[in-house]
Amino acid sequence: QLQFVESGGDLVQPGGSLRLSCTASGGTLDYFPIAWFRQAPGKEREGVSCISADSRTTYTDSVKGRFTISRDNTKNTVYLQMNSLKPEDAAIYYCARQRYFGVCPARPEINDYSNWGQGTQVTVSS
């Protein structure tokens, strides 16, 4: 069964950068959109970014221009490059596979994704 492992989370100062990785095992990422979600304490899990099988991308408004999603199918990995980090970006970040083929929605919804990883913690603080 397809499983994801997220990594790359860390403590970073405001304005700093991190690159998160989402690596799959037990299957291939090649044919499905993959999304990054995040969940801050006391808040609902929200979609951050999505990349389709042909590398078309979508981003939630709050991260546009700062975050970049990419994929390397040869490594079965999806990345999230996060620049100009803000305290409000602090959360546990998860990746998941879209349940259906095709394009990414403008706003990924939790119920449309499966095979969730355990997440990686991002803390933004001075």
C-alpha cells in the first residue's frame, strides 16, 4: 500500500526558508496529484498546495509567491520549498494523494485525499 513519509520540518526564524519532502513507498506517485496540507494547533487542516501528474500547480492565497511545490517522480518524492516564512505558517505539514486523476483543485479538500503521512513539524519563531 502506498505510504508517505514527510520530512524537513524544523525551527526557523521569521523570513527563513525550509524545504519539505514527501517520499512515497509501496507504490508510485506518477499518475496522481499530490497535495500538501497543514494543521496548526486548534485549527482545521487546510490545503496549502497541490501538484498534478503533469506538474501543474495550485496554491492557497496565503502562500502564493512564497511557497513552491515540485515533484521528482524518479525519486517518488514531492517537495515544498517554503521561503519568507511567517509565524502563521507554523503547523504540522502533511502530504496526501488525491483520490482521482486529473487536475488539482484550486483549494484541496481533505476528503478528496488519502494515504496521509504522519506529518512534519514546522515552527517559525524568533
